Amino acid sequence: MTLDLVVLYEHPEWQKPLFSALQRRGVRFGKCDLKTAAFDPDMLPEAPLYFNQASPSAYVRGNTRAVPFCLSLMRSLELGGARVLNGSRAFSLELSKSAQAALMRRLDIAHPRTLAFNDVDAALAQWGDAWPALLKPEQGGSGARMYLLHSAPELIRLLRDRPDLWLPDNLLMLQEYFEVDPAQGIVRMEFLGGELLYAMRVVSHGAFNLCPSEVCNPEDGASQCEVTETKPAKPVEFHPYRDTPAAAVEAGKSLMDAGGLDVGGIEYLEARDGRLIFYDINANSNLRAPIGQAFGFDPFDRVAAFLISRIKGV
């Protein structure tokens, strides 16, 4: 093997800071663009270590084939003896918000009531009158195709007028809606190798796309990958959060460990009654350089160092 590492990716911009950090450290790595690729299971693996950076939101960029290809490739790699960071188990969890809710229930972590469905009548029969509620795709990502709904007729009308919302997998979800202090927003914790890397408060101003990448949510608000249906009143704000509650960090660690995630982001909100409500597990962790710098380090260099440690340990 001439390579130490192969990075699996789909977004053309998100991985550039990581690639630069790996180059600075002299890592022999390859890039596998999941949009246009092929593999022979008998010829794998090409490197002892792979790092999955695919995103569930690939379909909103027209790259619907990237996710199933990535899953198939990783399964073959794992069976072939390669170590895959954020491999098929972690990625499968990220692709299923209902599975995330089930994992939180198993770990006794507070989370929103969640209902997955493939038929509107069946959903409404079980959901009852718990409005408002959030409509989400089962395979979410970057806030794509999310709506805040206030009634059953609103859901019926929306899906009648927008049948494309069933894509990519014909599964949708209703999820319990919690009001939060708009000035405080939600909290996203980034974990690396089982430990908290940093946390940040994210003030959305009504947006659903809370992707931390500076490509998606730059400081000037001129997003290059806006995929949500709701346009925010102001650019999404990201602030370093130094006083993350110990209980939140422990819950995040438990989710990372139980979900098989090597790198990832865990999101939670603070309900009006003071409870911490966890609602999202992200295996594709788009780091935000200014937040890391506020804590005194380059987050991408930290990931590169982590990958090097895993290369040595393979």
C-alpha cells in the first residue's frame, strides 16, 4: 500500500481545510470523490485507514448516488480488513433520525417525541393534536426540507403541493417542537476521539440550516449552499461556548460511543423548563475554524493529528 489514509468525501469545498492540514503534516493520503467513483471488492483495501466524510444532505446538491455508494464501499472495506473511521455503523445512524431517537431512548437521554412515517393518514392517526411540530426528512442534513407546521391540514396541504419532500427515501418524520430563547439558540458540541473538542452556541434567527462550515454559513451571511426552505432574518451566528454543562458533555460522549462515531457533532437545546433536549447526531462534522481559534487551536490540525495517531495504531 502506497497510501496511509483515504478520505471519502462528496462536498467539493468542505474538506479543503482538512486536506491542507494533512498536506502540512506530510500524510500520504488519497481522496475518494463519492460522486463519481467505482470499486472492485476484490481489490480493496488500498490503504489501512479510511475516513468517511460523506453527508446525508448530498441529495440536495444533486448527488443522490453518493450516500448508497459510500455505504456499500465502507461495508466492503470493513469486510476487507480496513479500519474505517465513522464507518458504516456510524453513517447508518446519521442517516436515520428515528434510529437516533431510539438510541437516545436506550441511553435515557432526553429527546423530542419522534414519529417516522410513509403515509400521512397513518402519521396523523398516531400524532394526535401535538402541534406545532417539525417536519423533517428521515435522512436529513443541513436543515434540508424542514418545516415548522401548526396543524394537520397544514401537513396535508404541504405534502400534496410538494411531493418532492418525500425524497430521497420516501420517509418523513414529525418531531416535537420546543421553544428556545432566541438569543441563546442551540448548542453544538464537537467530539474527536471520544473527547470534547469544543462547543458553540448557534443562534439561528429562524434558519434550519445550521451547518457550521464557513462555506455554508460564512460570517458575512453570503451562504453558498443554502438548502433550507426558510430564509433567516439575519445570518446564523456561531459563538464559542466555554461553560458547557458536564451533564451535556457526558451525554454527548455516551452517544458518540454507543453510535460508533470517531468524530462528530451532537446538538441539543435548552427547553423553557431547563431540560437539555438532544435532537441530532452528526457523523460528518463540519468544523468551524474561528471557533477553534477562539479556544486557541486549529480544529482541522487537531483532526489531522488524530488521523495520524490512528494511522500509527492500525
